[in-house]
Amino acid sequence: MTTIDEETSPRARLAEPDEAISLDELRLATRNHGMPLEMLDLDLTPPGLHYVLVHYDIPLLDPTSWRLEIDGHVERPVSLDLAALLGLPTVTHRVTLECAGNGRARTTPRPISQPWLDEAVGTAEWTGVELGPLLERAGVRDGAIDVVFTGADHGVERGVEQDYQRGLPLDLAVSAPLFLAHTMNGQPLPPQHGAPLRLVMPGWYGMAHVKWLVRITVLDRPFDGFQNESAYRIKQDQGDPGEPVTRILPRAMVRPPGFPDFQTRTRVVEAGTHRLTGRAWSGLAPIERVEVSVDGGATWADADLGPVPGPYEWRAWSSAWQADEPGRYELSVRATDAAGNTQPLEQRWNRQAMANNHVQRVPVVVRRR
Amino acid sequence: MTTIDEETSPRARLAEPDEAISLDELRLATRNHGMPLEMLDLDLTPPGLHYVLVHYDIPLLDPTSWRLEIDGHVERPVSLDLAALLGLPTVTHRVTLECAGNGRARTTPRPISQPWLDEAVGTAEWTGVELGPLLERAGVRDGAIDVVFTGADHGVERGVEQDYQRGLPLDLAVSAPLFLAHTMNGQPLPPQHGAPLRLVMPGWYGMAHVKWLVRITVLDRPFDGFQNESAYRIKQDQGDPGEPVTRILPRAMVRPPGFPDFQTRTRVVEAGTHRLTGRAWSGLAPIERVEVSVDGGATWADADLGPVPGPYEWRAWSSAWQADEPGRYELSVRATDAAGNTQPLEQRWNRQAMANNHVQRVPVVVRRR
């Protein structure tokens, strides 16, 4: 294995102030995809409409030969095939997932990476197996510190060749409501969502939910892999070690009303009263308040909240909009959670554009009936 | 209904020679998605990995109240609910679908629209109902000229508000192997592929395969709708009426070998002998020849063709690549069909970048073992 040069795998960089979307960003945007925002109409997002971010290639794993290995600093390494896993007791949760890089393309200056606008989100009902009993079966030894989840996806990133891996402190791995999901919305996982098994870590941004899981390794030292130590950090400059990206910050979105223009995606509605609808979520605390602005954020009105959802699931909201006067409007919506976290109107910048939760802006033209 | 202004729905334009991808193009790229090219490994592309292009919003139609109307220049208008349609005799075909705009982002100057690179393709097994017997039931009247297929998707495009509609000459509608599909890869259509019913027109680019089908109208005059007369035309300038986009031109693609860099998607393989694989298709005639180049198109070698596929389905190919010398390579592949159609190395330009079939170029780094 020889070094991969910087032309093949460049260092992180920021776009120039006037630099439009590059070919590198477009390549990522045509592979990965967001949730078309009209799917905010649905409680559960079907696969194919749920956002997907894949760092390398999607591996097509043979479910008959696939195994999950649990090893490292344990008494008895465990190896399970899919049939054995499917025979274990299950948990089912509805979980709202958002990419840590959602909104990146709207930051200035923009880091060159997956150029999400607003759409890297979705909610699915995941069914799987709890981690705790599996770790008990393996027997975690004294002195264990971290647990590492390894996917079958392999590639190179900023010069570092790797399998996709994420580490968690052991105490969090055994206390958090995380689980190993083999079922999405009642069906086996599709390839792009990690078939046959992925981690689901409710409340956390997508990078934690390791797909194509093949190995869980207990370490007697802290994990220092690329995705924890370099990629998913909130930092101000390259040298800054930064803080890890963890839980999803509060966010609300409005289902764009009316119909769109093909190219600009500007919405057109008839003059009159409309009921705006959407969803709001936070990985930090339950959603307590949603406010709507139809004048670009100058004034705000409280929306009506839908029924209290499951603990990890987005909450529906709605709000009447009396749009009697034809003209141009900008809709925005802002969530506040029970811990008092809310959304900024303008994004607070960080070097990798992670954990953005600035307010969405939807241009709408109201036309005379 | 009042006019929609040009700011909301701009006229078609070409990018400036040095203009990178615009926000308008990025918005489309994050909604629609291609087939990740590693899925060339699969005979059938699962939904969620099959390319999707949606002009407006994805309608969520209630299958219990949905109806298909057959009307216009007929003796007896027909109205069918989904249960009635599902009770009719079915046909099943594997069909390779490609977007007419595939490759657009690689043309110069580039029209501002969905900025596909190479990935707007997929093959699914579609099951549905033939059109001919339904038209017989309605009784097409003398003097009928065109048949118009109307989707439930509504929007505005270049200032023209519309339901998505495509017309076909009646003789083609009754003689072509087209059908109304309610099933994709053995499952009900997912929302983004036209649930509950779409047109499938084997051999034609994607624009013909109207999704969310709600109405089939027989006309006693030629159809002059936007998608036929303006959008899907091969023309040299705005004023040129141009020629309609119809059948898929021949194309081959190679499954990018090895593993990728996250950002550049450059591939890395070890020095040694590799078997390159991929698929080739043409809507004009069966695939007869596939050639591979590993030196950027300077020299070509014949690939081995896989078994003869169904009449509308891509054909597998493979080719040994002796990559003993570390360094940079560019892989290309070129299909030729039984009618003698082949692929250009450089794209022949047209004003809307339709029916592009220039040769794919895949940068690969071979490294020492």
C-alpha cells in the first residue's frame, strides 16, 4: 500500500469568496441526494426519498456470507450471521436523521464537500437489536474506553485511506438508545441505507449511524480515527482541534406551498388563506415552539404544534397564512426546544460547515386569483 | 390565473464560458439523483438507486381515490380505478431508462438545467398493462392523430404553467411496446417513480415515460404541448424548432474500479490485472460491440460481451486490464449497436444538451502493491 497523492485526494479547502459550485461538489451532489421537501407531508420518509450521504462506494454485501464481528478488549469475541441477528429481540423507533453537513452550500466561505442546501433530512422507522446485550455476551473487559463501529465502505479522504469508522465512549455506547438496525420502514434495509445492518443513534447527526456494519471493536484506549478526530469536528481553522459534532441542533422546515418553477424552485400560490405545514426536530430536547415568518424574518407568529411524537421523531406543525396581497414573500420557520435552544437567522460559521441550523428561506410568489 | 414573471420562471439560458454550477443547478442536483455508478454491478437497479428526474413536485396520490381517465376523440370515455387496472392482464419487461439530459454538465457552453454528469440511468423490471386494449375499449374515433399522456405533477417552466404532458402519434402509441406500469421490480411503484401508474416506453429517453399518470387523451389534432414542442428538442439555437428527442443513443459505462477518493471520486487500484465490467445500451438496435480504452481514447480494445439481454435491457460486458505500471490512467468505453450507431469522443453540441452520448472518462490511479 503506497501513499495516495494530493491530486487524487486533496486537503480540505474553502471555496473562494466568489467561487460557484465546483465539479468536485457537483459529483457529490449527483450521487447523494436529499429529501425533496414536499416529502415533509409524510410522517415516515420512504427509502429513495430519505436523504443519503455515502462517503465512498455503496458496498453490495452478500447477506448469506455477511457476519458481524464483536472483538477487541472483550473476554469472548462474538461472530454472528444475519439469521442469528434476526432471531434476537428487537426494538423499533421512529428516528429523524439529518446530515451534519446539511446547509453547507449556504455558508460563506463554503468548504468544498457535499454541497447540501436544506434537504439532508428524513424520518424512518428503524427496527433492530440493542447493543448492550451483545456487548454483555462478548464480555467487555476492565479498562475498556471506546467502542468502534466499522462499516464495509472503503475509500480515501484528505489523503487518509480508511474503512468508514466511528468511535463512541463505552459509557455512551451502553447508555444511549442506540441499536443495530436491520429493518427500515418494515422492510430489509436497502443497499444505500446500510444493508444488511447499520447503527442507529437517535438524536445524533448522520455520521454516527454507521452503515454496512461489519465489526464492533472494544478499545482499551481512546479511538483516534479520521471521522472522529478530523472530519466531524466544529472548528474555526485547520489547526484548531475543535469540538466533536454530536447531537442534532433544533430545526424546523416548511413544506414549500403551491407549485414550483422547474429551474428556480420559486413557489407560486394563489392569493387567499393557506395553511402552511412542516416539521420540526431537535436532538437535544423535545420541540416546544415553532414560529413562522412570511416577511423574511422581520416578524414571527407562533405555529400550532401537532401531537407529541415519539422521542426521536420530528414534530408536525401548521400555521394559517393570510396571503391576500399579490407579491413576493419569503417564508421562514424557526424551532425552539424544551432546553431553550433555537435557530439563528444567519449561520454561525465553522471551518467544515457542520451542524448548521440557520433558518430556511422559501421564496413564494402570491398571484391574483 | 395570472402571468408568472420572468424572475420566477426565467427563460432558457446558456452558462457563460467560465461560469461554474449555479445555485439554480445545485437546487436541482440535490433533489434529483443519479445512479451511483457502482450500481452497474446489478442487473436491476433498486428504486432509490435508479436515477430520478422530477420537473415539479412529487405528487402523493391516494391510490384509493386515484383514477385513470381515457377521453378526447373516443367513442366511450373510460374511467378506471386502481383495482380495475390491477385486474387486467399484465406484461413485464426489463427496461433501461436514461434521462435525455444525461451528460449535460459536461457540455460547453452548458445550458442551465438539471446538471447531470454521467449517472442519469438505471434498469428496472416494470410490470403493467398494455395501452392498445384500453384504447380499443374507449373506441378511438376516425381522424385521431395524437395521444396525450398527462401526469398529476404541476408546475411552471420557462413561463409556461402546465401539468407534465407528453404526446405521441396515435400510430406509434398503438404499435410501440409501451405500457402503463404499476409495478417496479416486483413492488408497487414508489412515489418518486410515478405511483400509482406511469407510462413506460422502452427504448426512449426518460421524458416519454410520464409519471403519476391520470389522463390519456386522444386528439384529432397534433399535440403542441411544452414538453414536446419546446423542452425535449435537439436544436442549435433558441429560434430553431429543432428535432424531437426520441430514442436513447448507444452508450456504454464502466463500473469505476477500485475505491474512490471522497471528494474527487478519482479511483485507486493496486498494480496488477483487473477485470473491468460495465453495461452498454442503445434504444436504436441491439448492442453489438463494446470497446475499452485505458489511455484516454488513444487506443481501443474489444470487450467481452455478456449474454444477450432482453430487447430493452442493458448488456453486461467485461474486459481484462493489465495495469502493471503505477501511474495515472483514464478509462473510457464505447458502445456500437447493430445499426452501426456509436459514441463520439467529444459531445456534439446542442442548445439544450439533449441526447448526449459522449464517451465516459474515469480517472484511475494505479499504485504499487
